Amino acid sequence: MTISFHDEYNKYTYTGRLADSGWMELIRRKASPQGKTAADIGCGGGIYSVALAELGVSSVVGIDFSEAMLQGAAEHCAAYGQIRLAQGTADRTGLPDDSVELVLERALIHHIAAEELPDVFREAQRILRPGGLLIVQDRTPEDCLLPGSREHLRGYWFEKYPRLRRLEAGRRHDAAAIRKALEASGFSIVEQTQLWEVRKSYASYSDYREELLSRKGRSILHELSDAELQDLADAIAADSGYEMNEPALERDRWTIFFAQAR
């Protein structure tokens, strides 16, 4: 079953998690967000808008094109007066020129066609003040297709179902293409780094399995039937050696670019 990003089903898809502490520390060290104005482009359920608020930004506007996602984000962000939300797209945010000092584009660009990346980055350039910082975080094909292990459960997805491997590789941009698009849009790349980020910790593998079976929505797993999802969950347990009552950790490797605006 294919579900539109605008579907009501997705309203709470990304509102039930907190940003990883390793991510928080990296952004604190590399972006110095305290007191800055920020935009979270492709904010989804608002997890990282909240994270930026927790890191001390003076204000953050979360932009997403999905009305359903923004409804969920509004509830998730309700306790944070420095967060506002608006509907827009990555290449047409609706924000004024030179209006923010920090732009976050996390898990966004794999939804963007390669030929459209410069348009997205030029929009970030437009809304950033001179010298402002753009943070682009996504998984490259090399990140996604690492072998499956207890430290990288997602890797088992692609080993079990090679068609997902092809789909995943096809929708991801490699690091060289991202760098080229950033530089073509006028950014100076300050740093490129990788981060193993905890997506979620589970009290037991059984809890991970239950969550995995429900993970449709915006996930690549919507390509699988319910029976295939069940087979995948069982295969991960067998291949990783997890016992059903054993605590489990879901981690992913990300590539992160810090780029400075003109």
C-alpha cells in the first residue's frame, strides 16, 4: 500500500521520538546554535525543531509541504513558544531574504531529484544571512547499504529484500553529488562528517519487532506486504542473534555537511 505524504495516516509518523544525544552534541559544537534564528526545512513532525529549541535557538520556523505532518508537529511543538510552523517546499519556503542564521535540512534531500538539488540549496542561500550556516544531513548510498549487524539493523532490510536495496540506492545522493550541488549554489563547505545516530532504543527486540511491523507511512517498508514485513522481522532476529526479551538499539549512519552562505 502506497501512502501519500499528505495522508492523515502520517500525522504522527515522526512525533514520538527525541533527537539523539550524539546529534545534539555535534550540532552544539559545530553550529553554535545558542541565540540564533533558525529554519528547519522538511521539519516533518517537529522532532528537530524541538531539538533546535532545546539547543537554545532564539526562534525556529519549521517548514513542511505536508499539512498532515504539520498538524502533528503543532501538537509536538506546542510547549515551545520559539517554534512556529508554516507550509512550504524546500525550494519555495516562503521565508524572507536573509531572515535566518541557521538552516537545517535533515532527511530531506533524498526526496529531491538530483537536478533539483541546486534549487533547494539556492533557496537556503536566499533565506540565510551572509555567513549563515546550512546543515545538510542525509544517508548516502554508502551509509544505507552497510552490512546488517546488531549495530546496523537496517542493513538486514536490504539483504533480505534486494529490491529494497535497488530502490534505496536509487533515491539517495552520493556525497560527491551533494558537495557539487552545494558549491554550485554558492556555499563554501566547512566540513563533511559522519555520525552514527540512535534512532530509537527498545526495551526488548520484541518491541522493535512490533514497531517495525507498523512502520508504513513514509518508510521504504511500505513496499513490502504484511507477510514480507513479518518475515523480515523474524530474519533480523535470527541473523542478529537478538532474543525477543533482549534490549535492542536501532542506529543509522548519516553523512552531514556544514556549509557557509555567501
